Amino acid sequence: MVVETSDLFLQKPIVAFFWKLPISFQPIAEWFEKHKGYTIRETKNQEDLVFWIKNKLLKVVVIGVNSLEEAKELKQFLDFKISIELRRELELIYVCPEAETLDPKKTFLWSANLILNPQHLKEFETVYNKSLSYWEEVYNYFKRIQNYLFEKNLERWL
């Protein structure tokens, strides 16, 4: 993914694919284009992906690797080199043949929104929607408390 000047003026959210798998990521890309209206970008270069993330140009990052170990350096970057606020804005999806789709433990440990086995690419819409409902259920109380505390703090200043 070479960052073009025109990319900096895109009006739609961007999904970036860091894809090292021998199969196509097209089912995921088509879904995001059709159902969310997102722009699709691919990179084989980790430095370009880091640039896009640091400059807040992405909404979703899809990392397709043969083993989660291949993505360890990217995970370290996402966990420790960007702000928590920026990390929370990103949806992170790992696609990996060694992973079990919707595995809650790995999803949590890898700070992902979804972990998907490539054999389930054709069912991406169903799996993605299910992962969103899991995510909302887990973070529902956190978000409610966060909003409540924000409002109470705001009232104190007003």
C-alpha cells in the first residue's frame, strides 16, 4: 500500500488488509464495501500499515497470517506504541488458519474484535455480526459506566 496524496482526502472509512495468506481476502473486502461503504486498501508492507494507523486513517485493520506468531510485531505495536484512544477506535480482525473462529480467549488475548479461521471466509457476514454482538455485550457495562462518569464530571465543570 503506497500512500497516495489522494488517499489523505478520502471521505469514506478505510479497511486496510495486511495479507500474507495464499487465499483471497475478497469476501471480507466485498462485505465492507457493500454493507459499510468502506474503501479498501491492501499492504504487504508493515511500515505502510503502521503509517496509516499512526495517522488515524483507518477504521478497520484485517491481518491475514499463517500463524499468529507472524503478527506478533504488529500486535506489540498496536498494544504499546499507539494511544489507548486510537487503539479503541480501530476494529482489528485476525484471519489465521491455526485459530478457531470466534475463540473468545484468543480474541481477548490478541485484543481483537474478531479472530477468523479462513475456512469461514464465506460466512464472514454472519461471523462478523456475531462478533459485534459479543463485543457489545462484553463492553456494554464498561461503556455505560464510562459515559456516566463523563457526564458526572462534565456536570461538575458546568
